[in-house]
Amino acid sequence: MLSMEQPARPSVLIFQESLPDYRLPFLNALGEEVELRVCYSGATELKDVRPDAGLIQNFRAVEMPRKGPSSGLWSWHPALFAQLRAHRPAVVIAEPRLGLLTSWALAWRQRHGFRLVWWMSGHEPPESGLRNRLRRFLRKALYRRADTCIGYGSHTRSYLEALGLDLPVFIAPNAADSSGIARATETWMKEEALQEHSRSLRAGAAVILLFVGRMIEAKRLPVLLKALSLALNRGWEDWRLLLVGDGPDRSQLENQAHALGLQDRVTFCGSVHGPDKLVSFFRAADLFVLPGKGGLALNEAISFGLPVLLSSADGTEADMVEQGCNGIILAESGPEAFAQAIPTLAQDMAALRRMGEASLRIAAQRSNLHLMVRGFLEAILHNSVANNTGA
């Protein structure tokens, strides 16, 4: 992928607070093209995540302790700056977080001599008043220190422009492991045990709804449970919801499902990771439902060929969902909107299958590891050239 005019592989350091296994296929692919070191703390306020070392092939992973409050707010990673001094990368890529001192320390980085690239979505949660103005001021102060940005989608560019920032933005879709998904799907079609698992997940219901992700507040799962309770009370009965994932809100959600009388229709499946294990769930489902922020799950659903129903989230959905073609983005995000939309979509299973086929086409065109790696390489080479010319 690298230009033949590039005399040596650029030295790149990526900093992330955690390094989950789902990121490894992308990082391995990027590590084939650049000299890559990934520094991570291994733990955040929500989870303790360490990668499977056996899956790391083409990059060096360095775990480092986080100093500061246990909540993660105003914490920092002094060992990261030892890595910068020792290895002197040409380009540093990191996610800018207002409450992480490490982000601010990287922003005032001139003495280290690297080019700084922010890797970001460009989503700003709705706030009002003085708090909103202060956070926007701080975001602008932090973002403007970068040389370049890598955005999850086209909305990142418009978001920065709205802040009055004129930064080069390279788009790298937050892609799922498209090759792994294709292999897992091919295996599923050959192996009776995997197909039987999917059939068992469907048993007793005409329509299977699926959610995959962390059980945290940002996912807004209480909205989905309330919506399904409303639909059930209005007579829509022949369905089941599979909740794949875990997190701090799980017990609360289980209690809510029981209180709403949904305990026989909602299955808490626990954490499932990797396309080879997730394939049975995606193949069992008819519709992927996302009431809150999606993360990588939306891309996975589309790559597995499911239609999607969601409300506006972090902006990435605008590039992945063609309204009425492979999914629906609801204008409203409350339980009533989902309670009306889900049964309406489920009335026409043939239409859902056509939407799923459209998802496969859109995933191939807009969300795969090749496109993600290409976006990163474009940003890296842009900054490598600027480094070499002193720009």
C-alpha cells in the first residue's frame, strides 16, 4: 500500500486506553505497512481489557499503568512519554479526551518532535448553557493542537468545521473485521452445529431482534425494553430479543425486563467476542436494533448482512445507513418511536431480507478493513512527508 517513493516504513505510535481483541485485525493489517507500536493502559473506568497476545502479529503492544483517580478522570500515563523519548516515532495517533491528562500532555508535545494525529468520531453529546460553552471551548483548544485528524466518518470533517477548525481530515471507517466475518459466515454455512445453534436461538419466535454491545448507559437499552413492552401490550407477541454483551447495567436491565413481563422474550446471552462466535447470533436474527451509541456493533451488523433500526447516535450511522434501503434512522429516540417502528418493519420479512442484502453491499463499499487501513496510511504518509520537509 505504501508509495514506492517512501524510503522507509514510517514509525508510528498509537495510544489507546484499552486494546480489545476486535481491534487486532486492523492493527495487524496496519502493522504490515508501518513500524507500529501500540501503547495502552489495559483498563478504563468501565472495563479491564487486555488483548490475546497470541493474536498480535505485526505490531508491538506495550501495556502501561495509568496514574491518577480510579475513575479515569484527570488520570495520565507517564510511561507513554518514556516510550516517546526512547523510540521517537514520526507520527503519534491518539483519541482526544477532555478529561484525560495524557491527551493534553500530547497536545503540548513540540519538544518530542512528532506529528500528532487525533483519531476521533466528532460526536458532541447534547448539553446546554455554560457547561456546553466551556466544553466546546476546551474541545477546540485540544483539537487545534493536532496536525491532522482521522475521522470515523464524513461527519468528523463537518464537526470540526462547525468548531471553526481548519484541520486536514482523513476518513477511516470504524470497520469490523470484514475478512473474519466472511470466513465465519462461510464456516457457518458448512457446519451443522453452528446452524443448529442459530435455529435454537430462533425457536418459538417468528421475529428475532438482536443487540450486540456493552450494557452501559450510552447504549440506552432501557428505551428498547420499554418500547418492546409497549409493542407487546398492543398485541405484537411473536418475537424474541437477543441481548449479546455484558456490563455494569446488566442486573438493572434484567430487573427491568422482569418488571415489564418480558423475561420469557428477552435472552441475556452474555459476552460473545469474535466473528466465529458471533456468527450464529447474527445469522439467527432478522433485525439489528440499536437505541443508543453503536460503536463497532453497527458496522458488524451491516457486514453480517442485517437490516438495522436505530436513532441518531454519534454520526457514523450517516455513512452506513441508507434510509429505507438497508435500515431506518429514527427521527425520535424515545420508546414510542421504537415501539411503532419495530412491528411495522417486522410485518414484511421479505423487505427485511432485501434490506439485509443492501447492508452487505454497503459494507463492501464503505466499511471494511482495507478502507480503514487506507485512511490511516493516508494520514500517516501526509504527516511523514510534512515531517521530512519541515512543514
